Amino acid sequence: MAYWLLKSEPDVFGYPDLERVQKEPWNGVRNYQARNHLRSMQEGDLAFFYHSNSNPSGIAGICKIARSAYPDNLQFDPESKYFDPKSTSENPRWSMVDVVPVRALPLLSLETLRSLPELSDMLLLRKGNRLSVMPVTEAEWKAILDHVDSISAPAT
DNA sequence: GCCAACGTTGGC
DNA sequence: GCCAACGTTGGC
């Protein structure tokens, strides 16, 4: 099983929205690197749900990949801003996965994440990173959840 | 709203 | 295949 991180702007679609709808097709990804990560996902993989362009930005929850990659419907919709006239149904250019909520987390801000030494090499925290879908290592995943445990149940 | 850091496009 | 111009992302 692999771990991932998905970015979304909470003004558009935040973690609470995922809890409300219970299942969401992760469409609209139009970057090849991000798409390739989507295509690498397997059902059952877990992902951090990251709020970008927010105040503060950070990890807001955990979601699960409920369906592995299949063609993104919006690429064929001329009315959509994600329409891609160069994509064909025989050879769809863009993919999406379905995600379902797992649990909300107390918002882990970028500042908090940067303060954890275990995350010093995390892709998300690297300068200039703009990827909206990226892998998370098992060590990073555990370090973040350990931190969540430490703030929700302080050591006695 | 600014702007740095990318990614994409298209002329050549 | 280079690279300038342009568009987008996302923190601040």
C-alpha cells in the first residue's frame, strides 16, 4: 500500500465537503506528473487531504482511494474548463481516481509540518513545489500521524 | 494582489 | 530541439 497527498483549495472543495458527499471523483488534474501519480494509485491507498491557498494552508484530513485511475470525464466536456480538445475517448489523456473520507485531522499547518525534523526532505515542503498530487513516504506518513497523536494525547 | 517557481506552447 | 513568451500554482 502506498501513501499520497492531494491538494485542494478549501474554498472550492475542502475536507468537510468530502465528508458531506462521502465520495468524490478527483478530476481536473491537468499536469502530467500529477496524472502519473494518480495512475500509480491503487484501491485502498491512503492520502493526506491538503488545503492549499488557505489560511493557514495545511493537512486537514485523511482520505482513501476507493477506485483506481479511470478517464477523467471533464476532458470530454466542451463546457468544462478542464475540457481538452486533444484528448480522445480511444486514448484519454487525463485520469482521475475516486476518494472517500477516512478521518478529519486537526489542521497541520505548513509551519507545523516544517517544524518536524522527520519531514525535512518531504516533497510538499520543497521550495517551488506546485504538484497537486504527490507521493508521501511511509516514514513521513508515520511521523505526521505520530505528531497528531502527540498533540491529541499529550504525554503524561 | 504580488511574485517566485514551474510547466506548456509554439515559432524558428 | 531550443528557448522566449505566456499561463498557472500557491505561499505570503
